[in-house]
Amino acid sequence: MRYRCPLCGNWRTDHTIIDEWSEVIPPPAPELKAVSIDPTSTALLILDMEDSICNNPRCVASIPRINYLLTEARKTGMLVVYSLTHTGNASDITQLLRPTMNEPIVKSNVDKFYNTELEQILQRNHIRTVIVTGYAANGAVLHTATAAAFRGYDVVIPVDGMSAANPYAEQYTAWHMLNSPGTRNRAVLTKTDLISLGLCSIANM
């Protein structure tokens, strides 16, 4: 369909983003930042790492990186919170990442704040920053990280600790967190080996 643009005064052809899909050039890769974390006010979130869904190469590859963070977090006494899908059980969490008896688990849809005690758990522990890991990047990671930012938490996303069934979903999630008006002032992208745990605030937030 052709129409006259009232702003530019020219006749234009009605194209949608679907028509232009193959012509869109992805933006440059964002910078990954080194961050220093205060473990007394930070929580590590491990989302939906269940064997039944973490069964593709990208998710499996993220398990050792999340385990590295988990091991370091436990050394400092950092709060670790797990999530499950609606149909998941604690025994479904992949063996290398299994929670201890004292680590809380919430169960919800892709937004792990929805209809759970996650916010109360974070508030009771005086948490100001969350490190968000898990599966899927475009599901639980994206929506829980966004919900955390909406609630005023600083959000750290190690890109090697999130995964999806395809790389575009991971790329979109990374772009969204740094560019969405609701998250861009709260989120930082990093890697697991760029996170240091110490009694100081996030660098470069």
C-alpha cells in the first residue's frame, strides 16, 4: 500500500519490520564489563536449570560456568536462590548445580517474581544486586532480570551463564537488557570470570 507521509511530504510504501527483516543489520556487540560484587547485598539467581529443558548444547555448555559462580558464591556466604518451571521439582535441577537444604527455591512462570516469595526473600536478606543466570535467556532470564530492574535492583548478567536454544535469543536478550528503557540504567553484561566477590559496589554500573 502507498500513502503520503504528512511529515516528509513524500509518497511512501507501507513496509513492516517483517518485510525488512533480512535487511536489518545487528548493532555492534556490547562491551562486557568487569564487576566487583558485595556478597552481603547480592544474590545469585539460578533459573530453571532442569535436566528436562537444559538438554541442548548451549545450555549444557553454561553449566560449568554457573557452577563456578555458585562455588564462589557459597564460599562467601552469598544468598543463592533457585527457580523451577511450573512442572519442575528440586530433583530435576541438573546435578552439578543442585541446591543445598538452606537455599530457597521459587516456582513460577518466566517471571520468577510473579506469585512467589522471591521479592520477600531478597528483602529479608537486604539484597540490592542480583546476578541472573539460567535457562532460557529469552524466558526466565530476560523476564526475571527485567522484573528485578523494575523493582530497583541492580542486575548483573554473565552472558556465559545464560543460554537459549539458539544464539539469536541470547543476542536479543543481551541487547534488550542494555537498551530497554526499563532496564538499561540497571543492567550490566559481564562474564563469569570477570566477576570478583569483595566488599565493594558494582564497578561501572
